[in-house]
Amino acid sequence: MDNNILLRIEDLKVHFLTDRGKVTAVDGVSFSVAPKEIIGIVGESGCGKSVMVQSILRLLEHTEAVKYSGQILYDNKNILESPLSDIRKIRGNDISIIFQDPQTSLNPVYTVGNQIDEVQILHKKVSEAEARKRSIELLHLTGIKDPKQCVKQYPFELSGGMQQRAMIAMALACEPKLLIADEPTTALDVTIQAQILDLIVEINERMGMAVLFITHDLGVVSEICTSVKVMYLGQIVEETKTDMLFERPLHPYTQGLIKSIPRFDGNREDKLNVIEGVVPSLYDVPKGCRFSTRCPYADEKCILEEPPLMETDDINHRVKCWYYKEVEQGLRVKEEGEKPNV
């Protein structure tokens, strides 16, 4: 694998076996992660973001109901084919994850210090004293004012913001090469959210680690991410550099997401734009373009034929839409009660 590529995902599919049959939550996702970059993964709930990133560490294998296909290549090995003993050496060491709800991620019967210490003792083979010293340093790094007291406290004694900082400290304990942040600021107020985002960017720059940042918030993406993958119903429908995504969104779904960002410079009576409809059930995936059931521009071709993820005339900008050029130019304007003209 290219030395400039830290992790490569190739045609990843994640299937769940249910009482109603097999469903595919992630369907043919491919991309690579380079050192130091921050990649934003965006899309509505149910689009497969969390399933995809948790598959990198095979965190979904607590039952036999999940099956994988494709490749996740790290250190010239396919994670999906590696024994779990090898995966455990990677988890928390080379690749770490911050979950969106620290209250359910931190163990309530152990102190914060015990939990951060354990990661280091397991992976770095350091003494308890060395681990505790490092844990205090990490909590200080995340902005906790009294880290010596914090290591003695249980999670329920901390605020939501402090709990999330403790989770970040735990994720950074072994100086990972890749940090997965799965909506790490969802439950936090805006002030703490801004502090956590600043912290992630600072650590990214200081430690040189790559970050996969999963979020619903395109405003956050615009502030911290170097590139973006837009997911819809288990697939990437658009990917490009962050600036390009906002300057030239090509997929109707991406355009809808951007238009849905609240604005504070307009008329107070302006209605917030919404994308009509909901993400379809995995039991009833549309035959053609997966966004066709909600797209204002869809025609018969969109309904019957699934488009590939196509290269555009911009470098590293790909989009999964038959008519992205026409949509961008505003040529596909749908009048009420009429089908759009192509």
C-alpha cells in the first residue's frame, strides 16, 4: 500500500442477518485515509455512517448477525480477514474511537483514571505509576482544570463535557495514527462543543494523526474538515475537498443538506429548507438511484438505473448522479405537476 495512505477501504459491504432477511447497511464504500487529514462523513441518521466506521475496528461482531465483504487495508493487512487477536492489538492503540455518548461508553464502576490507565498498561506495557502519570497529562491536555482530582472520580461525578474530554484522553492514550470521532459533540452545549472541536483540530495538528469525523452538522464540517464524504442509504453519493463541496455541490442530496443549514443573516420569517421524505428502509431499497424517491429532479432513468460514482471535471470530486451537470446549472427545474426535462 502507498506510504502516503494510512488506511484504504475497498468495496466495503456490511450485511445484517435479520428475521426478515439480509439487509445491507453499507453497500460498496471505497475511499482512503492519509496521515494528518480530517475527513468528514455526513448524512442523515440511518445512512450507514456509524456502521461503516465501526466496521474498521470490527466492533459489530458481538453477535453472528453481521457479515462483511470487501477490504479494509491497514499496515498491508485486510482487517476483515485478520484474527480478532490482531484486531485487539489495533483497537485503542493504532486506531481509536470516540463515541457520541460518553455516559454509555465509560464504565460507571471504575474511576476515570483506571479506564485511561488500562489502555496504556494493555498496549504500551507500562507500569501502573507510569500509566497514571500519563493519564493526568492527557486529561490536562484535553483542558480539564484539575486532572489529579479527575482521575479519582467516577464518570457520574463529571459533567457531560468533562466526560467527553475523558473519552478523548482515553482515545489519545496510545497516540493513535487514526482517530474516529463518531458525533463526539452531539449531546454537548454549543460552548463545550466548540471547545471539543478546537481540541480535536489542535491534537490533529500536534500529533499528526488522521481523523474520521462523523457528523450531521455541515457547519462543523466546513470549519474543521479537509475533505468530505456524503453518505446516503449506505453509499457515498458525493466526495470532494471541503471548500469545493460548499462552492459546487453537485448531488441534489448534498444541495439539500447545505440548504438546510440555518442562516442568521436573512429574514426571520424565512422558512428553514427541508429535504422532503425520509431515508427509505433497508428492506425496501430503491432499484435505481437511492435518492430518487426524494429527489425533485428524478426521472424514469433515475428510478430504474443506479448511477455509478462518477468522476467530474474537478480533481478528486466524484458524484453519484446521472444529471449532476444539469442540476448544477439549474437546467433541471421541476414545475409542479410536471416531470423535469433532461
